[in-house]
Amino acid sequence: MEPPTAGLRIPSGPAARILRRRTVQAVAVVLLVSTACFVIVQNLPGDIAFRIAAGRYGYDQVTAVSADSVRAELGLDRPLWQQLFDWLTDLFTFNLGTSLVTGGDVAGELAFYLSSSIQLAVVALAIAFVTGATAGTLAAGRPGGALDRITNLWVSGARALPPFLLGLVLILVFSVHLGVLPAAGHGEATNIVLPAVTLAVGLSGLFARVTRDTVVQVRESGYVHFAQTKGLSGRVVFFRHILRNTGVTLIAYLGVQVLILIEGVVIVESLFAWPGLGHALVHAIFWRDIPMIQATAVALALLVVVLNTAVDLGSAAIDPRPRRREVVL
């Protein structure tokens, strides 16, 4: 007699495999990042209780008595393994605890910071992708031509300029001298322009270079030449064969850009006082707010995993190769 599952077909397409792999990766990331943050904070110079008390009451009001009171209140005198175990237990039950400095709910504060960072990252990626992909596609039209050489100069300059220096230049030009854009703030459409452009410039250079090289390579491929010999118009060949196959490479390349983007977010948010995860992480480290440090670090790490998952799913969706496999039990 055949088992109940005999002949059952279980989908095993790219999307299912991607989600399974990324789920395991997310759990591992949470464990590693949380443990690493806890160990690093415990080894920072200075008294953690004193820093937390200073964040609550101000440096002028902090005494040894108030620091000891904070240490006893927060259980900082307990064994380190017990503190870490309690944090991990709360984390996997979706309880992020309360801020040691403000006393506010970490989950609520994290939701605000996360939404701000996602907003900034999406705008920066959109600007970088549209600008870089357009410039790279145009430069690929005549390799070695004037536009191609200009694009090469732009790519080199964009990558050589550090984000914090570019941000300072933009503040001096558009905020101080011209006065057309705010240097800091949040809540208005104009507030996001300078930090988004600061992040987008370096990313757009990489997109332009990858797009240019990929379009040139795809245009010289055998299937493009075959499509042209069939009498297809140049527009059809470009959109159906060149653009689609270039998109596979570009979407996959987004995974590399995500790491650069997250790294830049920490610097740019602090520079422009943008209330995102990077800005929150810097302040939490300064005040030794351990729950907030761990929560923001985990959120940044998981953001990388989520964005890479979206990139993988996008690549699987537009990849012209077969997308679905089935396993027969």
C-alpha cells in the first residue's frame, strides 16, 4: 500500500528555496548580531551604569549613588550570561524591552526609526538606479565614445568621494550658500533630498558601470544576433532580449549595493540628523542603551537579509530560464 504522500507533488521553485534559505539566515543573523553587540558593549571603556545615569539625569547630576541605583534597578550587576540569555529569550518572544535611558518601549521607537531608514533607502536606491542605469545604457550605445568617457569619469569621481564629505559639500552649497534645501530635519519632502542624494551619488556610479558593461556584453551575445537575423526590430530586440537579460544582472547586483547602502546610512543619518536606525544606533552606543543597541543592530542586519531576499525573488521572477521545479514523493 502506498503511503498517503505517494505521488504528491511539492513545489520546489526558486521562490520557495530562496525563502527557506533566507529564513534560516535571518535566525542565524539575529543570534550572531545580538551576541556580538552584547559582548562589544560590555567591553567598552567606562561604567555602563554611569553612562545610563548620565543619559537620564545629565552629567552634572550623576553621582556614584545614582549610578549604583541604576545598576541595581536594571540588573546590570547580574552575571553577563544571564543578562544575555534574558535578552535572547525576550527577543524570540518579540519582546524588545524598554530603553534603559528614556524608559520608552523599544519596539515603538524602533518602528519609527525603521520606517525612516526604509524611506531614505528606497528614495536613494530609486535615484541611483534610474540615474545609473540610464547613463550606463546610453554609454553602451557607443563604447569608447564621448558619453562613455564622461560616464567613466563620473563613476570614478562618485566612488572616490566619501559620503560624509559629499554630504558636507551639499550642505554648504544648497543649505548655507543657496538656502534652497534644509540641512537637517524630518517630516517635509525637502528634508530627504540632501541625504538621499548623498547616498545615491556613489551608488549611481556603480550602477552606471555595471549597466554599461552588461549591455555591451548582452548585445554581443549569440541570442541577440539570432533575434536580429529573424528580422525583429531594434526596439523589440532591445526590450525583449537586451533589457530583460541586463535586468537580471542589475537586480542581482542590488544585493551588493545593499551592503554599501546600509554602511552609508549610519554616516549620512548622523550627518543630516535623519531619525533613522543609524542615527539611533550612534546615540544608543554613546549612552550604553543596551536594548536599543541590540534592537537597532538586529534591525539593520535583518534589513540587509530582507532586501537581499527581495533581490533574489526579483531575479527569479525575470530570469528567462525555467522558474519552477517539482519534487515527486
